[in-house]
Amino acid sequence: MIKMILSLIALLCLSASTLAGPPSGRYVIISKLNGNALDVENFSNDNGANVMQWFAMGGANQQFDIQQLSDGSYSIRAAHNGKSLDLWEWNANDGAELRQWDYLGGDNQRWFIDDHGGGYFSITSKFSGKSLDVWEMNMFAGADVRLFSYWGGDGQLWTFQRVGDSSECYAGATLTHRFVDCGGKTIGLSCNGDSESQDPVLNLHNSSVRNVRLAANGGADGIHCEAGHCTLTDVVWEDVCEDAATNKAENGTMTIVGGWAYNSSGGYGGSPDKVFQHNSKNSTTFISGGFTTFGEHGKLWRSCGNCTNNGGPRNVYVYDVNIDSEIGSIVGVNRNYGDRAVIRNLRIRDYSSGDPKVCEEYQGVEKGSSSSKYGEYWNSASCDVSTSDVNPL
């Protein structure tokens, strides 16, 4: 009788384990901490090649086939060569390296994927019990990935975006837990100037898109990141209508990698305004990878100054960005809500000190009131930027 009960308990535990992770399939695996993806460095086919992080570009070296195994663990194999994530040299210590190797099925190549809610998972070695960890909480592309005892930080939580195809990329689409290469399509709805009541062209729920153009006469309210993590890679806004993209993902991240945005006071979008709007609290926007502005713009990024139930913090990282346009200022943060802007390697056309303002601090308020401006700041709690971080383009 006791053996029967123990067997039943084991069966229930196995069933719970096999249901804990995402279904078997091909995914891009993205960190909650910084929005970057697991990446086999340099598309290597070699045994022992390093597995690190890079911008979520969705290449074959960032796509992984995960397969549930009979013991409730998963194999995780790179799409471009079939090699497995491998706990290097069977090292059970904190700080062990993550590499790739031919799949042999050992416990150092088996992984438990456990659901921690909100679309985020830990990935834990069956052999060591240690979890994949963005080493030293590095926020930038190129971060190392190691194994460390699980403690629940954002650097140990990952989201799985299933690889889709270009047929899913069309004006008005809603994508959920997907990574879609749009194949260079041009899509759009309409553009009613600066009206804030317009629909988004794409609505993303823990999803990412790349290689898509938003038509000059169809930009509407751009792209909305509604939940989880969203990456917008090599996206072109032919003429920003209301906003290019809006971060609405509470406790999430929105990342812009490469691409460009144009706006003109004489164009479809009306008077120049912010490029990227940030409304969600406890969340981060990354703008990087050579993203470039053209034409005329009001700001690159703004933390909402007068949202309903306004608050924060809202964070932005701007690095490796080109401002090849007229622009009023680069970023605007709300000091009273604990917002923080980190700016590195920013290049601005014809830049001179104070023109344009780089990081402006504001007093955030509730909807119906007007946000007041304190001015431009350097090396402050809200504006992590030095004069050496900004150069003429």
C-alpha cells in the first residue's frame, strides 16, 4: 500500500514537472533582466563554443529546440547545429560556464524549466541544481551566462518566445509569446495626426518582431508592448504618426535594436513629438544597436508625465544611438517617481553643449495636471550620463 502511494506521488510530481515548462518547440529565450537573448557566440558549430547573450535578433544561433524528456527535464538544442546547452565540464559550483556540445543525453545536458508566473521561467541543471544566470547582472549585450544557485532575481528568469513566420505580421495583428521575422513587409492602418485615440499597428504580448516597415500614411499609434518582453529589431517608421512605440508592459521590458524613425511637421504625423512613449511602471526601455532618427522630433523617449495612476519607476537605457535629426531633447524622466536614464555612446548631429538637452528631469503628475520641468541634469540619480557619453555625429 505504501509503495502504491509513493508511486502515485512520484507520478503526480512528474506530471506537474512536465507541465511546468513551455510546450516542446523552437524558441528564442530572452532574459527578464535586460531583454537580451541566449546566443551561441559567433554562430559557432564547435563543441565547447560559448553561450552568452546578445540583442534578440532571432537568428538561428538564438533559436533553440526544446524537447520534454521522460524524466520531466528538457533538452535544449541550438537550431543552427543541433548541439545541446551543456554544463561545462560537469562543474557543480556557482559560476560554472555554459557551453554547447554534441547532445549525449547526460544530466549536464538536461534542464528543468520551472514556471514562476508572468510568463517567466527558471532554467535549472538536472546535474547541479544551479540555474542559468546573467552573470553579474550585466544589462548590456555581450553579457556572459553562467550557472548559480537560484535566488529569484531577474537575471535568473527567462521568457520563451516561439518562432513564428511572416504570415503572422500584418496591420492590426496581436502576437502572444511569438518571435516573428516580418520579412521586410510594409504594413499600416491610417494616421490621424497626433490623436491619442488611434489603434496600434501591432499589439505585442511578450512578443518580438523584426524587419518590418510601418507605412508613412499608416503609422497610427505605432507598436504597443502590452506585457512581458518585446523586442523591435530593424523596424522602420517611415513617418511617425502618434508615437513609434509605447512600453505598456508592467514589470516588463521593451527593446529597440537598430532601425530608424522619420518625422516631419509637414508629414502625416503632424507636429514633432516623442518617438518612444513609456507608460508602464517598474519597467525598462532599451534603445540601442545603432537606432537612428531622421527629420524632426520632439524627444527620443519620455516617461509619461501625466498618466492616470501615474508612478514609477520607469527606466531607459540609451546606447549606440544616432540622432541625425532636429530634436528638442533626448530623454525626459520623472524625478519624483524614481525614474532613471542611462546614456552611453550617444551621437547627435551638430551637437553642442545644451543643444539639444540630453537628459531632462520633470515632476510627474496625475492625468489632468501639467508636468513641470526642472531642467537638464548630468551625473544625477535620475540622469546617469556624463558629457563624455555624448558626441557630435
